[in-house]
Amino acid sequence: MVLLCKDNFWICRVKHLQVQTKSELSDALFTSQHEGTDCVIEIESSISANATFHRYLRKFSCQAADHAFGILSRIPASNWCFPHKIHGMEYSLYRLQLRAPPTSSSVDHSHSRFYREGFILSLTLEDGSVGYGEVAPLENRQENFQDVEEQIRFLFHATKGAKISYSLPLLKGSLSSWIWSHLGILACSLFPSVRCGLEMAILNAFAVSQDSNLLNILHHQTENEGEIHKSSSSVRICALLDCSATPTEVAHVASTLVEEGYTAIKLKVARRADPVEDAAVIQEVRKKVGHQIELRVDANRNWTYEKAILFGSLVKNADLQYIEEPVQDEDDILRFCEESGLPVALDESIEHCQENPLNTLFKYSHPRIVALVIKPTVIGGFERAALIARWAQMHGKMAVISSAFESGLSLSSYILFSYHLELQNAEICKVMDRKSAPSIAHGLGTYSWLEEDVTTSPLGICQNPSTGYVEASVAKANRLLQKFQINQSIVHRTFKGQEVLKYQLKVDSNDFSCIINALETGQRTDDSIVFLHGFLGTGEDWIPIMNAISGSARCVSIDLPGHGGTKVQNHCREGAGLDPTLSMEIVADLLFKFVQHITPGKVTLVGYSMGARIALYMALKFSDKIQGAILVSGSPGLEDIVARKIRRATDDSRARSLVAHGLQFFIETWYAGGLWKSLRSHPNFNQIVAKRLVHGDLHSLAKVLSDLSIGRQQPLWEDLKQSKTPLMLIVGERDAKFKAIAQRMCREIENGQINREDPSYKHCELVEVPHCGHAVHLENPLPVIRSVRQFMARYVNVL
């Protein structure tokens, strides 16, 4: 459907629709397309509304400029030319005992003790400033604990030497941009809890470096605000209460909380079989505590629409501040708002917002959605939480910061972040000529669950003598972060780095000897992972991934023949005839003997491109030694004879060009090809190319290019059908050619399995990694790390 713009009209042809909002325009366009009808869509505009909009826009632009200037003006002029670098990072695994089971998880009543586990990150800048962050994954939020630790180990190496950008505290895309441009990884590929902990550590380190505190760097103080860190500054705390007991018992506990000074209570509902029982609890609590106390209920999406409506009808007179996530189906939220008339809050509905969540949030502008409950560790850090909170505040909704049973380290950071949002909301109300909103009770009451803490200093959440209310002191939260010390009694282990060993092994095969250059890290086990790079690469290409996985597996990478420090010697005497071919069979035999040298057990191979072809050949021919293979952008070869002949000629020509024109010219030409379009846009592309210049023996490199050409390799398509070795095929989303190859490989293996009687035979698994092309392990390594671990856990049982 083509739309033509003329004045205030989008002209199609026949049907006339009148719209006033973006939502109505979207609905009109969808209706026209769905019904197959032409229409005229008239968009109403208002001069006064436009003037108001531009006035707000101008005010917010000035406010943003002042905020940025306020942050940057605190930086000494001498630091502008010499920005800080990250000196290093450590992390510790902690285990805290809880007083009761978390309300977010199912309870195993066979346990008498309950624990919360996580990691404390310690990030040091080159000036000695140290910032701490907490990574506290929730297993029921699709974050495997071991996967999380592997990402932290990856960051341990990726962050070293990275420059700190002074725009990071702006929280307006600056952190996402920094993670991509300085660490070379996509911010969206980090687990939410990992990103949250990394941001927390960076922001706290930044504050220490500027001799300031987290609140100061997040919030620029205007002249009219005065001191924002007075001892009286505080954040109201909402208590959390499980409703599993009888109505009378729950009401008694709620009454006790009110006596302690809580002015807001959130009750967990939808844990019983009948919502009528939950409604009875709420009515009894309201009767007991009176109407001056804010009551919130959280159903955690456990009700069907019908049950939620029933509950709503029974608590209409209970004066709920909101009901959080009342229905299972996200599409029923707005319907529930309309029919029940109850105020609603979102939590799980906003957890999976993409890097720019505004498109998701737009559909939740309904006036009955009154609050967004934001868990930084679940939503993915402070930057994303700030974006969502600002959207909520701009739309007149509450932005409630909530914890996920983290330690005092996170809670202190959340207290300051919550207070920053309170100040920000006051500014927004002023700019938009709205009445100032009352302070919000934030969901940080989980601190009472902690039997012990990661910090040696107590967190300042208690009854304020001045107000009589349970509040969190801003000043105490600041002091805790500035003087943070880890309680060593709860630390189970600390990671400060792991050495990468370098060694060489000599192996022989027919007409060749090979001194293989190897890199190794990780635990010494009978089962090992051996990594094979692609053409022009070296074993060092795999070090970031090896470092991540090495916490639970022995990882070995090698320089393939003709590459890096690996030397190949021809046994044939000079003048004895034709130079023997360094064929796929010979290279595989050399590597097989290398594997026999390093371990008596089986190994898993991980190969990329040329290395993937070698890994596949070895998996098919040496299945007694190779227990599994992960092929990254690999191929079984070319079936067509003519295609093989053309490829042989092409690679022979490339080999001659390499020797004639040198390595630098060859590399520039090589990476100009369409296969590398995605890699060329990667921020580390220049460093990757620079590492390709380490190959000193051009003749050996050219020989490998010619002899190991896919045009000389016999295709392995038929062998795939008989494969007994588990395979995982990893391809980049943007690599159409190798995606098609991998899909066909899976089909061939599955077809070969049809007549098998062995029920233990394992299927081929295909993994498509987003946002990358052919060089998957370099462009988007974190999904590759997770896929390797899952493969090992599923098929090899190493981990």
C-alpha cells in the first residue's frame, strides 16, 4: 500500500479514517492492509498542541545539556587528554544464608536453610580507584549460573586495558555504546545480571576516581536544589509479605510491619488454588492496617484471565495501589485494565525489552497501568532501567525500583539510583507543569531476608527516628559504597586470573614433520577441548573463549600447519620429485597424533571455517578419539566436480599472489570479500587484521592455502549419513551461504538416522548466532561460549 502525503492527509484511495494518535494511525494502517481495502487516513493536528510539545522539547533539551555539562565539568581538564583505563578485574563467589525462602522461587520444604549465591566484581582503574558490582543471577529467569560465570570470566580479560569514557554516567546509550566499541561485544549478548554487575562496578569506580559518589555522578545538582545528600535524605521502603498463611495470620504480620514503620506493603498472591482465598486475605489485611497504608499485590502472572477478573471483582473496595502482573497472557493485560478498572503494574512484561525498549513500552501507555516495577539485575542494568523509568515518569506513572534478593552492595546502589529517580521525577514534573508526585516506596524490603551480608558494614534500612517510617538512608548507602569491604566469611572462592601455558610438540606423518605450537588453559581433566582456527588465524584467536570456558574444562588451541609458530618440515629429499601435498588426510593425521600426545582420553574439537573442515574430517575418521565436534561456519566440501576444479584454480592463484605480493596486500584483498562484510563493521576489525600479519613463512602459508583448498578435499556428505559422533553446527545469522550448508548438513544426518536401530544416536544440532556473519566466534563470542558449554554438558558430560 502506497501512502502520499499532502498537508495533513495520507492519501490512499477510497476508505476514510480519522486518527489523532500514533496508536490509531498504526491500527488504521493494519486494518487497511488486513482487509485489503484502500483508504484515506486523515491526521488531525493542533497548533497549540504542537507549540506545547516544542516547549517541552526545548526544556528537556536544555535539561539534558545541563546534566551532561554537570557531569563532564567535574572532570579535571588534565584527564581529558589521558582518560583512565581499566587496570584489571577480579570476582568472588559468595553464598549468603537467608532467613526464609525467596518469594520468587518455589520452596523445597525438605530444606531447613536457604541461600542466595552470586558474584562480587572488583574493577580497578589504572589510578587505583576500585569499584564494586554484584552479579546475582536468578535461575528461574533463564540465567544458568555456570553460563553467567563464563561471561564474567570473558569480561575479566575483555575489560583489561579498556579506556573508560566520561560519558558513561549519562545512562543514555553511553554504556551500551562503550561495551560494543571498547569491549567488542554486543551489549544485548550479555546476561542481564552480568551487565547490571558490570555497570555497577564501572559507575562506582568512576565515582571513586572523581572523588565523588554514585548519586553525584548520576544526578547533576542544579543551583535550586541545594545539597542533595543531607543526612535527612532517604528512600521509602515497601515491605514484602508472602500470603501463604491464613487471612488472620497474614493480617497480623502486616499489622506488625506497620508498627515497625512500613507505610507500604506488597503481598504475594496467586499461590493458592482459588483467587477467592487470596481476596479474603487482602480484605482482612486492609481491615487490619487501615486505608492509610499502601497495599500492592503481585500475582507474578500466575492467574488466567478469568481468575484475575474474579479476584479483581472481590477486592474493588480494598483500595489497592496496584496489582502487579495479574494475568498469564501478556495480551490480556489491557483487557484486564478495561474490565476490572483496577490499577495495574508491569514487571515480567518489561523484563525482555530489547536494547531500545520504547517500542515495547508504547503499547502500555494505558492510564490504568500506573506503575512499572523495574529490577535492574533482571532488566539488564542501570542504563536500561533509567530509560524505562524515564518513560514511566514522562507518562505520569510510578517507576518502582525493586530488588531480587541481592546483597547490601546492590541494595546500596539501588537506594541511590531510586533517589536519583525521585529527583529526576521532580524535574520532569516541573518541566511539564505537572503537580509534583508523592515519593514512591521502592521494593527494597528484601534486605530483611538476609541472615548475613557481603559487606562488613550494615545497610541503613531501618526506622527513621524523625519520621517513624522504615526508610533507606542516602548518606549511609553512600558511605557503604565508598568504604565497601567484602565480608570474607561468605566468600567461597576468588578468581584473579589464570595462566595460559605455551608449549610445542613434534609429531610425524608420512612425508612431514610438524612442530605444533600450542596454548593451554583450564583444569587438567581426561576430557579436553581442542580449538582449531581458520585460514590466516592462529590459536590466539580462541584465547578469549578458552578463558571463559577454562573454569570447568581443559582448553587447548593450536597453530595449524603453516600458521603462527607451527613449523612444517618436508621429509622428501630435494630433487626427489614433486613436492608432496599437505592434504586434509595428512593434516588430520598430524593433529590426531598431537591429541594422542596431550591426553589418553577423548577430546572434543571446536573448529572454525578451515578448522571446522578439519574437525569434521577427524570426527568422521577418528571417532574412537573424537567424542564430539563443534563446527563454526564449516562445510563438508564441494560435491560438484566442476566447482571443485574452479576452486582449486582460484586457491592456487591466491597462493601465488600471496608469495608474489606479500602478506599485507594479500590480507587487504582477502578481507575485502563479501564473506567478511559483517566482520569489517566490527570495532575490533583492525586489531584482528593486524594479528594476521604474524605469519612469517609465506611459502608454508601459501602451500596450506593451495593444498588444503576445499577444491582438493573429497566431499564428506555421504560420510555424514553414517556419523556416530555428536555434532553442533554454529553459523552467523548474516552468513546466508553457510547457513544453507549447515541446514543441509542437519537434514543429511537426520536422513541417515532414519534406518538406525541405535536409540542412543545423537542428532546434529544447529545454532544460529544473531548479529554476525561468517567469523561468528570473533563477532559475537558470548553465544558461542554458551553453545560450547551446553554441547559439552549434553553430549560429553565434561561439565
